[in-house]
Amino acid sequence: MQILKIVITGSYAAGKSQFIRSISDIEPVSTDYSTTLDSERALKKETTVALDFGTIAINDKLTLYLFGTPGQERFDYMWEHLAIGCIGYIVLVDSCRPAYFTETRHLLDRFSEITDAPFIVAANKQDDPAALPALYVRRRLVIANDVPVVPCIGTQRESVKLALIALLKHIAASAVEHTEDKAESA
Ligand SMILES: Nc1nc2c(ncn2[C@@H]2O[C@H](COP(=O)(O)OP(=O)(O)O)[C@@H](O)[C@H]2O)c(=O)[nH]1
Ligand SMILES: [Mg+2]
């Protein structure tokens, strides 16, 4: 059986653990502990310290492994471990909290240093009336034109599925581009 690894990242409380929970075939493995910082506890009580893990069986030959990262930079040594061998990643953004956009921009930069794998951005929590539209999220985070930014509701399985399909399509398109580049330079 083939296993493909996808990483779900994003800043604190962007919805990474929820995203994996909404789609995983198995009860997700989670490593959430009470957060030690008051500022973080105001948003939620628990935080992912190592990883979230879920699986999606596409058919009997192919399974996706989803790894969620901790959001905060103080855990960023885990990002490098989790990114090894991933075919692509999704950066989740809490569309309701522009105060976290600078941190997300920083995470985007750090991740592109860690891995060359293709990625998309998911403007999460679009069901919240305070959510900024995906286009606005794209502009605020200065996302390159060739990187898809998709609207997402991480609590809804169908929406999570669409975000994963968008990533898989982007990975396929990037692979074709890569092959064409190679053919041109040969
Ligand atoms: N309204 C809304 N809330 C969400 C959505 N996704 C996640 N949340 C909530 O946002 C909070 C943080 O989510 P969590 O998955 O723990 O964030 P993480 O720190 O990135 O793992 C939780 O209370 C979730 O239930 C969404 O699409 N819409
Ligand atoms: Mg989490």
C-alpha cells in the first residue's frame, strides 16, 4: 500500500487539529496539553505540543497520512521533523484574527525554507461572520499568484475535503511544471 504524507500547519488556533478531526478515518491521535501562556489560554485551553495525526484511505492501495503541526514558533523544531517526505502542505489561516497574520507570514517563510513541497493556503472559519474573505487573506499575507488560496470551514467535512483536493491538484500541476522545466533545460 502506498502512503502519502500531507502536513497541516498554521498559527495558534487556526483550526489544524479540528481540520484533521473532521476528515480522518481514524480517531485522530492528538498531543494537546493545557497551554502555559495566559495570552493563549484566552483563545483556547489546550494546545498541540507535538503533532496531530489522522488518516484518509483513498482506496485499498492509497492512504493519505495527515500530520498537524503545533502552531507556535517555540515548537518549530517539530516542523522540520514533520515536513520530511511530505508531498505538500496546507497553511491554515484564522480568517477572523488578522492579529495573527504577521505570525502566519513568518510561518510561511519558515516553511518554505524547510521544504520545497507545494502548498496552498486555506482561509479558515469562513462560517464566522467576522471572517475576512479568502481574497483579502491572500492580499494581506502577500501570497504569490501561483499559490491557491481557498475558503475553508474546518468544522465541515465536505469543506475540508475540497481543501485537500485543491492541494492535490496543485501538487499535480506543480509536478507537471517541474517536468516541463526539466525537459526545456535538457
Ligand atoms: N467557527 C469555526 N470555528 C472553527 C473552525 N475550525 C476550527 N474552529 C475552532 O477554532 C478553535 C481552534 O481550533 P484548533 O483545531 O484547536 O486549532 P489549532 O491550534 O490550529 O489546532 C476551536 O475552538 C475550533 O473548534 C471553523 O471552520 N469555524
Ligand atoms: Mg492543535
